[in-house]
Amino acid sequence: MAVITISRQFGAGAMKLGKMLAEKFGYTLASREIVQGIADKAKVSTDFVLSVEKEAGTRLSRFMTRIISSRGMVNKILRDDSGYIDEKLYLDYLVLTIVQIADEGNAVIMGRGSQYILRSHPDAVHILLVDDLENRIKRVERREKTSYEQAARIVHHEDKRRLSLYHRLGKQDYDSPSLYHMVLNMSRLTRPQAFEMIRRIVDSMGSPPPATT
């Protein structure tokens, strides 16, 4: 019942690797699923959740300062009104949703602080993807079908937003190797090579994934 969390530098190609892992292992890929889970709990639209998420990214002052049990989180949230979400509720629902996904197991969780939320989870494998700035810009350029200059601005903005987020969290160490089982430099690896390295570490933890086809 392994859980793989993938943190990444923006534009490092994490989503394609996450999809590859999920498809090969038969796991759930949790990215939009996290947004949907939050929306369902709050009884609001996914667009509403995404708008709060974007705003919250600039000032999540309490994010991961306290990780509580899923039971305590459920009891707390059940006392809140339905059909509404703000930054505070977003964070509560985010933690609850990621914990629930992890409890079900066999999932690849994309970002959203999951390396912190599940830091002590016994079956979690934490991966960080990095890449050269030039590669990241070119990847965003292709993905967004935009100019190189605009892609560079997007990467710069997202890097700055992430640094600002973690500074406000008091979590300036998201890129510290000590948080992860493995840091993969995608400028030196192909996706199949990265997949094989992750497969081996998942297997070594006693939770082998289903056989690949």
C-alpha cells in the first residue's frame, strides 16, 4: 500500500513522470483528485477551490505548522458550515484529503506539501525532481505553446511564488535532500530511468507495486 509523493521544481516534468508511475503501477494519480476531494468536502466548485488555492499560495501562514490525526481533523471540520471555503478551510481540507488518500494507499500524490503532511507516514516514498533552468523553460514553452520569453517569465514567477510560500510557512527547506528518499536530476535522467529508480525504492520498502506490463 505504498504512497509516492512527488515534489518538484516548476517545469521539471513531474506530471508526466507521475502519470507514468500511476499507469505502470496501477495507482491513483492524485492531483486534480485532491482539488476534487476538497471541493466535495466544502460543497463548492473545483474552480472555487483553485481560486482559493492560488490566493492562498501567497500567504499560507499556518500551513503544516501542525499536522494532526485524520480523526481530529474530521471532528474539527464536521463542526464547520458547508458550502463555503476560505484559506483556513482550504488548508484543513487539504491535509485531510491527502491523509485520506495516503490511508487508502497505492497512490502517486503530486505536490501540495504532501512531503510535509506525510513526512512520518510509514509507507510513503518522497521524491523531489529538479532540472536545469533552461530545460524547465523549454518544457514550459512546449507545454503552454508560448514564446520562450513568456515561458521564462512563467517559470520565474512560479519559482518566486514557491519560495515566498515556504518562507511564510517557515519551511524554507523544501529542496533539502533530507526530506526525501530520492532527489532526481531530470537533466541527467530519462523518464524510464527515473521510473526504474523509484520502482526499486518502493519495492525495497516492502510494498512492491503490481507487476508492470
